[in-house]
Amino acid sequence: MLKRGILFILILTLSLLLASEALGGDGSVGLQFLWERSLMNLPWQQVPGWPYYTNPNPVWSINYPPGWQIQQDQTGIVYFSDSTQSYFFMVGFSYVWELLTREQFINLILQSMTGGASVQILMHNQVPLPPILQMEPIDFIGFSWTDQQGVKYVGVLSVWYVMPSAMVGSTSFGFMAALSPASAFDEYATSIVAPMGTSFLAPKPGGGEEEDRDGDGVPDDKDKYPDDPERW
């Protein structure tokens, strides 16, 4: 009887482990983790031992994992990637010589990230910003697609702003995004994407940089409580 009980427990434990791996292997756990973090107003924090990249114009900065490569395209979007080109993190605070709505810009970035593949939207939520900023909420989008080799990828796109630029006929934008193979996204979200996100110092819309010590999105010169992310 005791042996049967032990055997039952072993089978039950194995079943639960397999079930948890199945549930966590599609990137959904990582997306939920990042979504919940986006609502926390976490303060800025550097990652010990990681290099620090500073963009010259507009000025923004971020930590990235040791050994990763950095590239920048003609629109000013900066790409961070591992040596296998399987894991990507993108930051874009720039403009394009085209008038785009927020929806058009989101579609443009998604198509660019997936190489024009068919995209499945897994979640699309909005993060409200402090009223003092007078800006639209941040779009938080989780998505997936399958490449030509049959490998499924999961990504997250966070669009901060899309607005007419000071230069007539152009659109100013700010976003961050990350992607990896779906089977690795849960770990990628916690070990790479999250710490990179909290190490990021953002520019103000339209260029330049304003200090925001507590990371609540309100510049220090407009924040009555510059060291308290819960008040402004």
C-alpha cells in the first residue's frame, strides 16, 4: 500500500512539472510578468557588472548584457542582441519623415520586427501616465509569430508616444521592444528584459533629456516628490 502511495505521488509530481513547463513554455508567463511590472512605477536602477550605453541624440541611456552587440539603423532605432542573433532588445526615440497615427506606427514596428510575417496579438493593454504629463497612455503589446524555419517567437512592444514632430511632415516616436524564441521568453523576460527596462533613462518627447530620479515618468522639475515614485 505504501509503495502504491509513493508511486502515485511520483506520478502526480511528474504530471505537475510537465504541466507547468507546458504552460510556461509559450512566453505567456514572461508577458504577464512584464505587464505587471509596467504598472509598478519601479525606480531607475543600474545593473551591476553590465555595460552602459548612452545614445548621443536624443540623449538616453541603458544597461545591456555583457557580450551583446549594438547596432543602429538610419531612423535612430538602436538594436541590442546576443551573439546568436536570437535575443533582441530595441530602443527607439527618434522621428520619421512621414505623418503616422499611433495605430499606423504600431503596425509599422510590428511588421519591421517580424519581417512582415503574420502577427498574433497575445495582449494589448494600456499603462496610464500621470495627468500632469498630458500624454496618451503607454501601449503595452505582447505578440507572437513563426519564422520561415518554423521557429515561434514571442515579443513585447511598449509604445510611449507617437506625435507630430517639430519638423513639419514628420512624426516623433518613443518605444522599447524585446523578442526571443517563445520557448525561452519567460526566462528572457525576467533575467534580461526586466533589468534592462529599469536601467533605462528616457528623453523627453521631441528630444533632449529630463532627469527623473524615481522613474515615475514625471521629470524632477515638475515632480513635487522627485524621490517617491508613488506621488508627483
